[in-house]
Amino acid sequence: MIKENLKSIQNKLPEHVTLVAVSKTKPIADLQEAYDAGQRVFGENKIQEMVTKYDELPKDIKWHMIGHLQRNKVKYMAHFVDLIHGVDSLRTLQEINKQAKKHNRIINCLLQARIAEEETKFGLSFEEIRNILNSEDYKALENINIVGLMGMATFIDNEEQLTSEFSSLHLLFNELKEQNTDLTTLSMGMSGDYNLAIKCGSNMVRIGSSIFGTRHYFK
Ligand SMILES: *Cc1c(COP(=O)(O)O)cnc(C)c1O
């Protein structure tokens, strides 16, 4: 089913939207099936799990870290990660920079904005995002590049509220792009809300269960 799911989503996505196949908790065989169907961008939310999968799968896969980051684990993915979506502090940017430098790389990052109502969702306020981008501390970091913003909307089936959350981030993205030409990526939208996110300006969607099926978590 994975191949069929992927194809039907790919066919409906506008050309300018990148699909990140979110494969967290799924076995290697599932990722391989998606890979064989042409998918090359995969998203994981645990560094250790991503490293294990990186080691076993073809090396032309682009690995995106979409989860909340533990600073002490950044070093394990610094040699290969393609894009880090969930950056929510300057200290984390500094750690990514330090680890990227060891591998002589420049790692692309997205700042995660808090747009949802839920307190449980991580992220920066819009003011904090503006401050980081304008700070000398950020400008001093030579081995990272902030290439856009990421947001997760409230987990709710209310189109009006989702539209307002996504659109607010799109507005901020447009505002910041005027002064910063590195900003190209707006990562918004998951299985339940990606069509709406795209209407609201997203150009990168992170889709898991609609491709790989429901996730089962084991304790
Ligand atoms: C799990 C996850 C997704 C994908 O969720 P689905 O509803 O399965 O598509 C997207 N973004 C983040 C940050 C996630 O943790």
C-alpha cells in the first residue's frame, strides 16, 4: 500500500511543494518500499532511530530531523542530516554549528515557531524568531544556515482555526524573507491538514500516517 499511498499524494501535490515522508517508528522494509517508489526525503523524530536507518539504507536519501532536539545527541547526526526542522533556541543552533564544523559542513535548519494553542507543542514566539535572525550571535555561526520556518498547528478539526494558525506563520515568513534571501522553506502540514497548509503558503509537508499507515508505539 505504501507505494500507492505515495503516488496518490505525490500526484496531488503542487510542483513547488516538497514531500517529507515521515517514517518514525516504521521498519526499514517500509522505508525501502517508499524508496523503491522514488521517495528520497524522509523525516524522523528521534536521532538514534534516524542514525540506525541512515546506516542501513541507500546513501542518496535526504534525512530530515523533525522532532524536538536533545542537544547532546546532535553530534550523532551531524555528518549526514540534510535539514533540521525543530530548532527552537540559539543554544541549539550553537551546538549544531559546533558539530557541523567538525565535519566541515554547513547544516540547514528551520526555526520552529509556536503557532498552536496547545502548551505541549514546542517552538519560538514570532518575536524570538525575529531576534535570533537579527542577532550577532546567529551571524557569527558559520556552519549553519537558517533556511526557513516550521510550524505545527493545533490538533483540531476546525478549518477556521487551522487557517488562522498557518496563515500567521506564512505572514511572518514573508516578512522575514524581505531581509533574508536564505529563507526559502516553510514547513507546515501533516497527514490531517496538509491541503489546508499548502493553501496557506506551505512549500514543505511532513506526511507520515497517510503514507505508512497508523503508527504503533511500543513501550
Ligand atoms: C509525526 C510527525 C508528523 C507526521 O504526522 P502524520 O499525522 O502521521 O502525518 C509531522 N510532523 C511532525 C513534527 C511529526 O512529529
